[in-house]
Amino acid sequence: MSTVAAPTVSSSTRTIRIGSRKSQLALVQTYWVKDCLQAAFPDITFEVQTMSTQGDKILDVALAKIGDKGLFTKELEVGMINGDIDFAVHSLKDLPTNLPDGLMLGCVTERENPADALVVHAKHQGLQLDTLPEGAVIGTSSLRRLAQLRHHFPHLAFKDVRGNLNTRLAKLDAGEYDGLILAVAGLQRLGMGDRVHQAIPANISLHAVGQGALGIECRVGDDDVLTVLKALEHLPTAYRCYAERSFLRELEGGCQVPIGVNTVLDGDSLTLTGIVASLDGQRLVQDTVTGAAIDAEQLGIQLAQKLRQQGAQAILDEIISTLDRD
């Protein structure tokens, strides 16, 4: 975190309670936030309170079949509304684009590498996605990753995988899978960057909305907390993520719909690329818009409308209908 002057907080002796999921990655991310804020505000006491979310408890069902509205966030949001915690730290890709009344996205932190990563079993160390043998089993719980990779690598087989990062890697190392698709950022935050066998380029797999950034959710009107959180705000990342989240919101797509994005910030100019894909990977609708970064949310809406005109809505309607039947 870059050095910043600590903003003035009206009650500098208060205790601020931070909500987190219990997974190792969630705790690493939350304690990073806590440590940064503690350094900036030494007179405030920061406490971490952990909760289990629905997504943490249901591990034997594919994410797409559970329903994704607040799958990893709802319990934390209830805690904020009830006053049990003051803010919650999320992987931004898990945070729905429409938040409950009374809550808001208070801060977006600087983004790590947002790319997807291929992690392979030891027997495939010399191979990449395009050279893995036909029928090699790749584990992913993301319909977005599944659809794009099916399009580019029809020779591979795909199998759902659930559990925290260590559980998934243990399944891979035990030979249940030939490879896994995970987020580069998550592996790096856990000190497992050496497991990234291939960072998948954007022309193969556009990443999830918000991937690689942390989103800190808090109560609307809690000015002291909002002032504190601004010490962690990274505006270039925020612009990129606002555009991505606006794009997703306009398409009314949840995190378990095959929607991918990529954003590039060049000075004051932002370029947003988005894709909507069918589950079988046979149909892809993709386009790009460029405009002023300050108009990030409008750019997201503009791109969504362009893709809808090119057939994206028909693909999404078909996917939602399929998932509802299942």
C-alpha cells in the first residue's frame, strides 16, 4: 500500500469490527486490510470476526446449481445490517453487483494480476492448455472459465471442483484432475505463486468481473468507516472495476453466468472488453468500448447494450433456462 496521510476520524478511539469468511484466503486478505488500516490509524482498534457463508457450507453441489445471489456474502451483510460488524472484506468477484438496501461498496483495493491460471499435476509439468493430451480432465467451478476453455480447447474434458484452495490443490495432486483453473491473484496472496503453471492470456479467457481486487462493503452513511476505508482506495483499480460491475449489472448476470471482462486504463482513458458465451463454448459474443475513465459505469452500460444487440441476451436467457431446469 502506498503511503498516505491518515484522514481525520471523528472518533479516533473507537473499535471497528471487520467481517470475514473463515477460509484461509479470506483471512489472509482480511488481515492484510486490518494491518494496513491499523498502521494508518494507530488510535483505532480493529477486530476481525469470522462467519461461514452458504457457499462455504455447501461443497458437494456445483456453484451454478446453488444460485449465486450473495452465495459468499449474505451472512456478512446480515452482520453489517444488524450492527455486529462494521465492514466486510470480499474478493470483489464474489460481491453481487446489486447490494442490499443500506449497504454499499465503500472501497476497492489495488488489483493483483486478474488472470486465470492453469495449475497442472506433476506429470504434465512440460505442457500447457493447448498441448495437454486429449481427454485430460480440467477442474473448474466457473461457468465463465468452462465456456471459454471449451471454445478454445475442445479436446479437453472438464469436471466441477469445489472446496477451498488447499482442498482443490490436494485433489489435483492426488490425481483426481490433470489440471485446475484458479485465479492467479488467490495463489499469489497465499504464497503459492509457484503453482501458476500458465497465466491464461485474455485472448483465451477473459477474467471475472472484479477478479484480483478486494471489495470492502460497509453501511451507507457510516462516515467514520468510509473515511477509514479511503486510506486503502486505489482509484485506477476502482475505475476498472466500476466499469466491469456496471457491465455485469446491466446484463443482469450473476457470477455463475459465462460473462468475462478485461479492462485497460491508459492515462484518463479506459478500454473495456466483454464477452458472453454459451455453456458449450460454441457461441461467443465479444466487443470493446473506450472512453473516459471517469465515465466508467456508463462505459459498462454501453458495452452491455452493444453485446445485447449482437445476441448476448438470447445466450443468457438460454443459460438461465437451462440452469433453472437442472
